[in-house]
Amino acid sequence: MPTYITLWKYTQKGIENIDDSPDRLDAATDLISSVGGELTAFYLTMGAYDIVTIAEFPDDDAAAKVLLRISQGGSVSPHTMKAWPEADYRDLIASLP
């Protein structure tokens, strides 16, 4: 499955309701599973972003649906990057014209 790395920032609403953050994470994990995806890593971070997640989804549409639904809650704002693992990267480079 394709991999997606997302950098998240808490919104003011998210910070005001920080105590609910673990429940929101559980709900997001369930939502990801409901579309056939998997949250493979979660990190609370310091710096420009507050959270980093790594998730796998069946396709771009499934990823977009989940990210839109999570964003709709208003507690976080995502910046998502599609990622290729090393083996796929090597295949891609080897197949360049």
C-alpha cells in the first residue's frame, strides 16, 4: 500500500481541547482502518510541526478522504507527502528513461 507522511499542526481549537487529543487519535486510527488503511507510526514533535504520522492507505482517494474528515474537526491542520520506500525508490531510479 502507498505510504503517506503527514506533518500536523494543532489549531487554536486543538490546543484549547488538548486533553481530548488521545481520543481524537483513537478516532483517527479507527477512521484510517475503516478505509482499509493503517496508522504505522505516530510521534509528538517539537518545532514547526506538532505531530508526525506515517500511514498506509489503499490509494490516494482513501488518504484524501481520511485527511479531509480529520481536518473537518478543526483541531489539526495537515501537510501530507506521499512517500516511496527504498525498494520502490531503487526500482523507480533503475527504470528512468
